[in-house]
Amino acid sequence: MDTQNVILHVRFAPNGTVVEISERPQSLVPQAWFDFLSDKAGDVYQAFAGGRGVFRLTRTELDALKQAAVPAVA
């Protein structure tokens, strides 16, 4: 069985706040989605130079995190 891997790209402003992040639920601002992912899946985050980074997750993991994130905000 093939597992679909997903790479979520993060882009930061010079002051360290999140400007853009992929696969973000519409109900969350970019910083809130990054904070949630950092708390729940921080072990799969990789920082890059130039104010960028990525989370590497499977599609199943990402879908579960999205569902968990939305009720947490509501």
C-alpha cells in the first residue's frame, strides 16, 4: 500500500511570525495553524534558511490534524 506524503511549506516574516503555510484550514490564521502543528507534529518540522520551513506528514496524519484543529478553535 502506498502512503501519500505531503509537504507543508511555511514562510516567515523577518520578525518570526508566519506569513504563509500550506494546507491551512480556513478557520485558522497562518500563525495559529503553525502553532497547532508545532505542538502536535513538531518532530516532523524542518527549518530552512531564508525564513522558510516544512512539515513532512502523510495525508492521513494531515487530515487527522486538520479535523483536530478546527474544533480546538471553535
